[in-house]
Amino acid sequence: MRILIADDSLTCRLILSAALKENGYDVLEKVDGLEAWAELCKPDAPQIAILDWVMPKLDGLELIQKVRESKTDSPPYIIMLTGKSEKKDIIIGLNAGANDYLIKPFDPSELSARVEVGRRMIELQDALIKSKEELAYQATHDPLTGLLNRRAILDRLSDEFRLASRHNHMLSVGICDIDHFKHINDTYGHQTGDDILCKLSKILEGITSDAEHIGRIGGEEFLIISSEDTENDLSLRFERYRRQIADTGLMTRSGALSVSVSIGVASCTGKNSVDELLAAADAALYEAKSAGRNRIQYTRLS
């Protein structure tokens, strides 16, 4: 773990640095508040900072206030270091945003103990952030395929629809359905069916452009949102999906299997509603399946 020391006293920095390095910490030294602030603004900023109260250019209190005002999910653990020992000074330092307070001259064992508290707090903070990120991912992604789940992809569609309405540009959705998927499950088992869903999802992800979003909306159906500028671009994109899947043997626990998809595509310029757009795509998908499957059916809302 990296620790920042900011103190204009060379002697104090040497003593602090030696004590911290003896405990296995990586130490970064700065001589004033502005240099320390520059380090704390970096993406890989030290997670613990030991700051002198009285420093040139930017004192410890001012630096703490700037750090606490900055927007970050991983704020540093700050130990205020000073010769001010009165209770009112300690209260001022803690109220400014310091996590702990160390009075000069300090005892090396006390320094080690207080830094150890900071290390534990940082580890707890990191664990909470990781847990939060994992929960957010689980809430928005399909557990089998890793694609956006139904709720997340429909939320994304609502956002894209608002943009299309505001700027009057074309928005398209494609409902992609695996042909004869029930037959695959009945013949090879549901685990093989899951293999098909995962492999197909990887294909879709691999050929998705920056103007598209993909999610699983249930069973063997996937929703593709596209904001391609022209109908020609749109037809090329969806034909690429269909052809790539049809031409790729999907390796499963039952061996390599070939599948095809039918896709119903609906487009509009934001003058309709999300429900109308989805209903049009669903109707187009039904037409594609009725016409023989392994094909694309397009429709354009007025």
C-alpha cells in the first residue's frame, strides 16, 4: 500500500518514511500542500495520506477540505500530523475531514498503530465498493449469458428513444429469436440449450457496433437496439447477425451444433412509443418465422 507524506520538514519526513518503510509500506514524500494535492488528484493516488498542518502554499486543513470536496468513490484515509496538541485543535482537524490525528513528536509504535487502522479502513472501503459494483452488475445483467437483462435493456431502449425523439433520428430494434429452440432442448437437454444461448450471446457481442446495444429479454429471445443512420446500414447490420450465426457451428457439451435465428426489425424516428416499436418488431418476428425462419423481416413506423 502506498502512503503519501506531506511535510516541509526534512527531518520529519525522514523519520516518518523510515518508520513506514520498516513496516513494508511504499512511501511518497512531498514538501508542500500543492504537491500533495497534485498527487491525490491522480487516478492511482496513495490510499493513505499523512499531512502536516502547517505547510507552505497549501496548509493541511485547506488540503483536507479540497480532498473532501472532490468526487471520488475511494477517498484517502487522512492522518493529520501537527505540533498543535490542544483539544480544540484536534477537534478542528477532525471537523475539517481528517480521519485521525497524530501529535508531534510522535511515537513510532503509535504511528504504526494508527496507520494500521487506516489500512483496515481502506480495505473495508474497497470491499464495500466491490460488493456494490457486483450487486449493480447482478441487477442489470443476465446471469447465464452476461448480456444486459430484460429490465436493463428496456431501460436503455427508453433512453435511446428519448434521444431519437429529441434529435429526430432513426431508432431501430430487432427481436432475435433462435429457431426451433424447443426442439434443441427436447433433443439434447436444457444444459445444451444453455450452451447455445451462451455461445450465441458471444457472437452477438462480438459484432456489436458502438451504435448498438444487446440484451436478453427472456428464453431464447434477444433485443438489439440500433441507432444506425440509414436503412441500408441497418439492413447490413442485421443481416450480418443472421449470417454470422447461421454460418457458425456452436460447440456445446453435445458437440458442434448449427442454429439459425429469425429477426423482426422495427424502426421509427421517436414519434411513436416504445411499446409501439416493440410491438411492431414482435409482429415482424412472427412474419419472419411464418415465412420459413432464418430470415429478417423489416417494418417502418410512420
